[in-house]
Amino acid sequence: MRIVVTGAAGFIGSHLCERLLAHTNCEVTGIDAMLSPLSARRNLRTLLSHPRFRLVEGDLRSLPLQEVLAGAETIYHLAGMPGVRSSWGADFKKYIVNNIEATQQLLEACASLPIKRFIYASTSSIYGEKSGAVREDAVPEPLSPYGVSKLTGEYLCRVYQRNRQLPIIILRFFTVYGPRQRPDMAFHRFIRSMIEDHPITIYGDGLQTRDFTFIGDGVEAIAAAATADGVIGETINIGGAERASVQEAIAILEELFGRKAKLERLPRPHGEPRHTWADISKAERLLGYRPRTPLREGLRQQMQDLLELYGGSGSQSSGS
């Protein structure tokens, strides 16, 4: 079986490629524009030497997609422009290009090929502010241009499903973290600040909560979407094993590092919900998904990864 993963050099994409190659006999073609070459090469370091992995560098809008996708049974579309705070103003053009135009061109190319599954990576940002555990049938009310761009990608998938019979599956991810997380994301910034003994920047009062999804758990759900029965046409939440506030996460990091964090508080930014919470009963039922990694263990693994990247040393308790 041949699988294509767009965004293969990214955080989630690189972990997914490693998971697919380790547990199946498939051949994986990774596509990536390599917009952040240093982090991309680090993410790909074990993949580039694998005999069943091939990297295609380039923009989805200009690659010869019919040629690149030929023979593929499953397409994982993880490529896109991430980030809520950077999606405002003139920079939204990048989101239009990378999250909307690129998705439409990929769908168009897949529509003329015998694809068995097209799995689209969406986000909890499409929901906006909700109370309690949110189900997939909640009304989308994104708070940011980023959320709008990803929701537009979902709508494009549905259009191609209805009109071109593409076998679409949509996965909505809730705050994925762990080794190789993007530098702009909160836990990466927090841990790097602790390593370098700089203040941790907190937006708002720190009581906002997130449904944190460890990357090792999340990729199990993503991989399962390629073969599970009864999932084509479905939208499925992928959440984590543990919800926590920003303050609670920082307290865990203080314990792991064995010292108090320096804090710098800034106003709450536009476009971010106060709380996120995934109802994952559908993922449990359809994908056999069981997130198992406690937040402390996930943060410990991410801390060790960033100690390797940035240098420094953790406390004696970090490996316990």
C-alpha cells in the first residue's frame, strides 16, 4: 500500500510517517514545502534514511500532483499554515494560499484518481467558544481567521465528497503537544524559557484550559483512520487524556525542572477560546482511540527533546 502525507516534515506529519513505517509494510511519500528548513530537517532525520520513505519537496499548488499521487491509496492532508495569533491582518493571505487554495488543488487532483481515503487534518479552532465537552455536531463558530481557513478546508472536502465522490474523513485535533512541537506553540515556548532561564509569557490570567493531546496518542488515531470501518464521510474529534489550565501545566514544568518559573503576563489575545474540551466518544467507537499519556509524562518527553535541541539540563526528578 502506498500512502501520501502532506506536511510530512511538520510536527504531526513527521510523527505520523514514523508510525506508519514502523507498523505497516506501506510505502510513504511525504510532501513538504520545507518553509522552516531547520526544523523540517530535524523532524525528518530518521525518515530520510528509511528505504520505504520518499520526500517530495515543493508547494502543493505547483507540484505535478497527478504524477506525485499516482498509485496512492490513502492521502493524509496535514499541510497548512498554522497559528491563531499570526492569522490576523495582511498575513491572512498566507492562510488563504496554504489552507484553502492548496487544499482545493489537492482535492481536485485526487478526484480523478482511485483514492480509497482522503484524511483531512482540521482543528478545534473551528468550534470557537463552547461550554462543556464539544461534540462533532456542534455549530462551528471560529474566533480567528485561522479557524475560518481550516473550516473552509472542511467545506471544500464536503463539496468534493458530494460532487466527486471522494472518500473524505475529517479529524479535528485539540492542542497536540510533545517532542518536535512547533516553536510558536505554548509548551515549546514554556519549556524553552525554562531551559534558558527566561520569563514564561502567559496571555491572560493563566486559568484558561485546553484539552491537551499527546502526539504519540494522536498519531494512533490518525493511523487508524486509514483502515477503520465505517469512517468515510465522518468528522471525528481527536482529544487527549487530560485537560488542564495553563497554570497547572506550568506547575508541572516547575516540578520537572526543580525550580520556580519566572512569569510575564500579557493581555488575553483575540481569537482564542477560554476553554476547549473534546468529546472523543466517536473516536473511541470508530477508531478504537484510547489516549493514555498523562500530561506530566507528555511534558517530560517534550522537555527531554528540547533539552537536546537547546542544551541545558533538567532536574533529577525529570526522569522519574
